[in-house]
Amino acid sequence: MLRGTVVTHRRRCGKPNCRCADGEVLHERVVLSYSEASRTRFVTLPKEVVEPVRLATARYRRARTRLETEGNSGLKALMSSLRSRP
């Protein structure tokens, strides 16, 4: 399980004679994007780990959704029991 999102990062390098200078063909790299201390961080992923990292981030999102659902159910049960008190 891994928190973050796998994205393709496209950018210009800034060199005036590079193929990316005209903005048509940008440099691409696959990265894991995550936040830490209110800042977005990127980790470049080698090709061989892209798919395992995608699967790990998907597991994290499913677990987070389940936890949110369970938490909402618990809150609903608490509110219901408090309303039924004399």
C-alpha cells in the first residue's frame, strides 16, 4: 500500500536549443506524486516499478474509501443512539 498518485510529468528543460523549446515535444517522466508537510513532492519511477507502484496506490485508495465508509457508519450510529436518549 502506498499513498500518492502515479502521473506522467511533462515539462520544458529551459535549454534554448532543446527539442522541447518550441513546446511541442516535452520531456516526459513517470513520477509518484505525494504531499508531505503541505508540499507536493515527486519521485521519479524507473519503468520496472511503475506498474507495482500503480497497484499499491490503488490499494491505498480502496483502503481509504473503506475506512471513510466505516467512519461514516460509526458516526451515523452514534448520532442515532444520541437522538434516542431521553
